[in-house]
Amino acid sequence: MDGDGQDGVTGRGGMTGRGGGPDGRTDGGGEDGAREGAVRGPVGSGEGGQVDAALLDALFAQAPIGLYLLDHDLRVIRYNGAARGVRGMPGSDIVGHQPADFAPGFDRGELEALARHALQDGGYVREHLVRGRMPADPRHEMVGAISFFRILSDTGSPYLVAAVEDVTEQQTALDRLDILHSAHRSLGASLDAIGSAQELTDVAVPRFADSATVDLLDEPLRGLPLRTGPIDPGAPLRRAAYRSVHGAGPAGPSPGPVPHGALSTYGAPTPYSQSLEDGRPRLIRGLGGEEQWLASDPERGRRLTGLGVHSMIVAPLVVHDAVLGVLALYRHRRPEPFDQDDLELAVELASRGAMSIDKARSYARERSIATTLQRQLLPREPVELSAVQSAHVYLPGVVGPGGDWYDVVPLSAARVGLAIGSVTGTGIEAAAVMGQVRTALRTLAVQDLAPDELLVRLDDAARVLTDEQRGSLPAGADSLPDGLASCLYLVYDPIGRTCTAASAGHPGPVVVGPDGVPVPFPVEPGLPLGCGDGCYETRVAELPVGSVLALYTNGLMSGPPRRTGVREGTGAGEGTGAERGGLDEVLPVGPGEGRRAVLQRVLARAGEEELAQLCDQAVYALLPERQREDAVLLLVRTLGLPDDKVAVWTLPEDPAVVRTARRLAEHQLAAWGLTELEFATDLIVSELVTNAIRYGKSPIRLRLINDRGLICEVSDSSDSTPHLRRAKSTDEGGRGLFIIGQLAQRWGTRFARHGKTIWAQQQLPEGELPEGEGQEGADGEGAVREGSAGEGELPG
């Protein structure tokens, strides 16, 4: 750059120095004058004025930073050549021009606004960072720290001094540190490998690269153990993440990127295959399209050249000496190629990204193990029963299994127990505790306990479990009031069409009748299991045959429900309701009862849909795309045991009635076509009736039930409990229950509020199992017999 002296500076308009008069002399005016920046008239001799002018010239010539003096139109009056961007530019291109004229690569509006503020208001702008490119060096971005302050001449005319310091290197280093800080803050926020890969590309683009891709092996995506050592170049990798300054794909005629989730292989030898084999990064500073390795992977080469990539970095994702995949960074919009410092930054990003992906892999593996354990501990297939039809859906949450469970337990007298609950916490520990709680419940349920009594005993078991495993329980499971688990337990009787329920901290069921109308069934939840309350209330409801009960866990009601339709008159989304099961209204988004209302509307179609389809429709209506918590839904349709499958007689308290009881049973078996069971049934009836007469209290009732087995029950008003024992050879009695245990599949005692019932169930002969509900007896007429056998009311 040419100038008017050795310092290479020039002037115009009779102004020299910092806005001084024609003689160039200035006076700081003392501390106040320096603070105001006023340029005063000459003081002292002319020799002193020449010294001041010389110092001012030296200032412009020797200052290590760029100095510019601008007039009120923001045109340059004087400048020096210290700034990197103006080196080599003719002085005529600078003097008399505004900065935006000779620095078009910077934001004109930003610079002018700052300068006007300082010039008009006298404000001081200090080290404001600006970024741009100078015409003398357009390939490299320049970062300047610019300061503005106003000075006044003797006549009061304002001038502006601009000091520009080149801080490109310092700011580049700070930018790299900021990128690493962003990576440290962002990576790992997602607990899945795909999310971690996307976070890695989000950190790199656009601040570091113009495009970024992450391709992963299937092992980290599926939570499998890692393979150490080199990776075969032909191994398929799955596109886990892609981001570009152009959006989802490259602009122009080049082929688009590999689709998200698609498998692809890298050609060999290429920088990609080399990085996978030796685990070292590759820096390609200049990519002209003629490189030999592009021919090894022509399809990918066409993508790179079509996008205009001129520089790239390939960094393997390595953790514990195992390669997870590869990170590729490209520059095609910014002209600066990647350099060695950029390579070090890319390696650091790849290292942090690999740790985040491996953390997600470890979590996926633990989640897979926990989910497998959880599924193994849940019932496999719905139990076929005469009392109910059932269907269920279990959806593990994205944060891992949470110990949600359900059960359908066959009980005596053709009844069924329905249970659902949720263990506090997530992971393998929650799944293991869930298995223990479910096993304890099933053990108690087959003892024919009433729902409230069952929960009391289950609460005792939960407290023992909490004390024994306090160190390994899921987080929060040993703290009140959450307790260890929640549980809802119901018993449905298909003969009386009644349902009895009690709850330990679990929401009650949603019930609709066979006509789709909601049936009120308020169940008051007690404290969760493990709290030691020991008091649960029981609710009883009569349910018509064909009613549907929905038992669910809180995960089904968490999060915003999915909208499946629009309000009338919006004109949008038509047909969506039919696709999602016919819900043609906007689903309520409020908590609690709002979501139960949605579930009720789904169940209103129970008469038209199968239970499995209703489960899916409830999931569509209530759950977001990926719910955080476990969700379990158990749907049960009540059935009724036909009257001709049950026979009941009331017997007098007389030992002579035992023979009559046998004859009643024989006639009923003949009516049902079950004469093959006559011998065993006679023995069972004799023993049970004899024990009731000898040890029990009247009234005594005999009941036969022809279900999936032949059930014989004898009830009395005594609370005494019979015990099975092995009689000695010299004992005259004590063999009755032992004989019953040998003849029957199962037997047991069921207690009621007043009295007890001893029952025994035999297996039906082959071919006699009921094929469907509503099957009549062999004689085609009702076989229920009510009355007193002593009064001669014998069948036939």
C-alpha cells in the first residue's frame, strides 16, 4: 500500500492527526479533555506543534493495531496499514470510502449502527467482535475486535476513531473450546445411540463443518457386546445421523445422502475404510475430484463432488479399543479447508461422541436384559376361562422397564382373579422385584382370599421384601409414601355375576356395560404395598354378561394423548378417526378423568371389536409416539356360566343324608353325561358331606359345577379349618382329605364372611371339555336344583 511518508498514511480535507487544526497540533486538555476526547487549538510554540504532529504520525505508523479516522459521513480520513485485511490494498480504495466499501465481507448494517451510535451519542464501543472476509484474503475468515470513540475538533466537529485488532487466532481457539463445551453439555443427553449420533452432528454443524454424517455398526445400536480390533471394510454400517447447512439433503444435481437408517458399505481403500481398519483419523485438505480413492467408492464420490466438498475429515468412533462407527465432516460452503488444529478438534468430538454412543449402547443392553426378564416374568398368553375373555398389551418405556405387571388367576368355583400393579423404579432391579411381588400375589390368590385380605398379606410380604433387599431395591422403592408397589386386585364370579375389588395405591378399573355405557365402579385406593397400613376397602359391583373392564398402569395415562380427529367444522383431518378406531372428537388433554373418558370411548365399541383390537386402539388414542414409562393395559370381557352348568342342594344336618347326597350327584352326572366320574365323585361327596355334618354347622350346602373341570363343593357355617394329614395304620379315621387329594386335581378351602367351603375339582374325561360358552347339558334341560334334599326333591 502506498502512502505519503514512511509510515504509509495519508490524509485529506486539511485534517491530520486526531482531528486537529491545519497545523496538526492537539492538546489533550488535561484529564477531563482526554475523557471527552476534545481536540483543542495550538498551545506552546510552533516547535511543540511539530512534535505533536510527529507523535501523531508515529502513532499511526507504529500502532500494532489498525487505526482509522472517520468523518461525520463515516468516510476514512486517515488510516494505518497494521490491520491484516488492508495490507496490499491501494490507499485510494480506502481513503474517502466507508469501511463497508473496502470490506464488503463484513456486516454493513452492524458496523454502521455501531459507528453512528458512537459518533452521535458519544458512546464508547469497546472490542466488539465482527466476522467477515476482506477482498485481499477471501479464503480465510477474519475476526476483529473493533472499538469506536468520538473526538471533537477545535470547531466542535465530531470525528470517529476506529481501532481494529485482529483476534482471528484467539477467537478460533475460543470457538473450538466453545464447540467442545457444547459437546460436553449436549452429548449424552439422549440415552439411545441414534439420538447421541444426532447430537454429535448437531454440535459439528454449522459451527465447525458444513455437513456431518455418523455411520454405526449394528452392535452399538442393538446393545450387543463390542468387537475389538480392526473392522472389515466390507462390514455394513447404518446411517445413524446426517446434518447439513443445506438441510436434510444436499442441494444441486448430486445424489442425496444415504437415507437415515439405511445400511451401506464403504469402498476400499478409502479414507473411511482405512480409519475403520487402523482406528486413526484422516484429514483431506484438498479434494479436487481426481483422487484415486474416489474410484473405489464411485457412488459416494459422486455425492462428494456434486456437493462441492473441498475438504473433509474422517474420524473413527473408538471406545475401549473397539470401533463403533465413523464420523465424517465436510466443508463445501466455507472456503477454508480443515487444518491440523481442526483434525485435533474432530478427534476430540469423535472421542466424546463415541463415549456417549457407548453409554447408550450399555443402557440399551441393560434395558434389553431388563425387558427380557420383565417379559419372562409376565403371563405368556391369555388364559382360556369360562368366566372371562382377556387381552393385554405391555409396552416398555424408553427409560427402561418399570416393573409394571398384570395377572389372570383361575380360582375355585369357576371364578377368576384379576391383578395389575406397578413396582417403583426402573431397570433389572424393578423387574426382579416385580417377579417376586407377582409370585407372592399368585400364591395368595389361589388360597381364595378376599381382595382386601389378600392385599393385607401382600403388604406384609412387601415390607419383608423391602427390609431384606433395601440395598438393591430400585431408587425410591423404600421411601414413603411411594411404597414398594401398587396393586389392584379383583375377583369375578361368573355364577353370581359379581366383581369384588380392592386397591393398594392403584387406580380403579374403567368399566363399560355390554351396550357401551360406562358402569360406575368406584374403588377407593389405599396406601401402596410396603407402607404397612394394613387396611383396604372392598367394593362389589354386579356386572352384566358382556361387560368390559379395563385395568391399566399409570404409564398408559402419562404424557399428552395422541389427537385422532378434529372438532366439527374445522374441515381438517377427515377420516383420521376411522383410522384410529372411530374416535371423531378431539381427545381431552387434561389429567386423570380426561384420559379415563378417552378410554371409555374406546371401550364403547367393545361390542363391535375384539379385545385385542381394542387394546391397540387404546394405545393409539392415549400414548405418544414413545412413552417414557411402562404401560400395561388388561382388557377383560365378563362371561356367565349357564344355569344348566350348576346344581345346588341344601342338606339337613343328619348323617343319613350322605346317601341322598350321593344319589343327587349321580343323577346330575348322568344328566351332564359324566358317568365316568361317578365313582370318584361319590367318594368325594361322601367325605365332604360327612365332615360337614360331623364337624361343621348347618346350613350345609352341596354344589356341583360343570366348568372346565367338575367341581364339587360343600359349604357349612363353621370356621374350623380342615387339615390334610397322613393317617397311621392303626388310626380309625383321618383319611378323608387324603383320599380326596388323590382323586381330585385340586382341592382347597374357601372362607366366607360366615362359614367356609371345601371344594375339589376333577379333570373332565377327554372330549367332555366345553367347546364354547352357553353349552347345555346332555339332557337339554336346566340342571340347577335348589331346595332341601330331605324333602325328597330328587332329580329324575
